[in-house]
Amino acid sequence: MRSIRRSSRTTGRRCSNSRPNRSLLPFKATSNWAGAHRTTVKRDNGVQIPVNYSLRKTDKGWKAYDVSIEGISYVKSYRTDFRAEIDQKGLDSVIERSRAGREASPQ
């Protein structure tokens, strides 16, 4: 998990670095160990895109475990992708592919 800083990062089409293009909304703790950090990114054409982070509290502070852009969750998307591969090839095959990829990537 990555630590969340107070500034939001843009995704997709690049926005300028000026603050008027980003809005940081109030943090909402859903429990003493989980919360949501809502932001919006304003594109050059004026359209505001919601970018929301799901957070968990750890001993080292709040850590992001999911990001949702325009209502699409990365965790749910990856879960769907892996589910299809697990159904087709089996869990052991997916684990082996993941290990092989991790060992092949430079550190």
C-alpha cells in the first residue's frame, strides 16, 4: 500500500499542475481503521472528474488500497480480470505467472 499525501495526482489526460484544477474534499473516516479521501480533477474543458481513494489505517499511518476514477474501482477491475484467468487456468497458474513476472522485473 502507498502512503497518501495531501495532494491528489491526476490520471488519464494530463492536467496542469496549478491547484485550481484539483479539489480536495473533506476526509471521511468510515471507521477507526478505514476511510475515504475524495478529490475532483477539473480538466481543461471544465469537466470535473471524481477521483476517490479508499484508505486503511496502519501503524505507519493511512495507506491507500484502492482508487476509483469516475466510479470505476481499480481493485474491482483487477479482481474481475484475475477471476477470469483463475477460472480458465487455475489459481496455481496465476500465482506462478505472478511470481515469474516479479522475479523477471528489475528492482
